[in-house]
Amino acid sequence: MLRIRLSMGGVRKRPIYKIVIADGRYPRDGKFIEKIGSYNPLLPKDKKERIKIEAERVKYWMSKGAQPTLRVSRLLGELQIMPMPSPGRSKSFLSFTLIIFY
């Protein structure tokens, strides 16, 4: 399954992330299909350079079946490319919790 996710770069205590299209089986910082943007969490939220993304490519890959991770979907929601996900824990965490306590 194709995923739209963050790939970490930078140096210690100064992270910078690439927003990439990758197969879900690949490691986080491993092989990817296409780089579609970048995210610098150290910049203030009002700076334009904090999140750079190619919206057309995101829409193209989502039409091909790529699914964004929770963090990337929040970033896309900030840019109003897609609706902001509901606040709270992710679905996978809740299903994992239900399995443990069942």
C-alpha cells in the first residue's frame, strides 16, 4: 500500500522532514517513490517555509490510492488540502488497545 509519510533528515536536535510517497513496507528513511514536500518543525507556525508541499502531486497520489499517515494528514489539514482529522488518538492505537484489554 502506498503511504504519504514523513522521512527524517537533519542532524541531532535539528530535525527536518521530507514528505514522501513510499510503499508501506519500506523503512521510514528508506527508499521512496517521490518527494512531494518538506516540513521543518523548528520554524514558527506562521512562517510559510515551515510546510512546503506540492498540492497537485498530493491529489494525484491520493487518487491512485496513497493514504497519508496521521501526522501528514494533520499537515495537509493545516494547508486545507484535505479535511483536518478528528482530534484524539489514532484508530490503530485504539484497535491495539482493544486487543490487549480483550
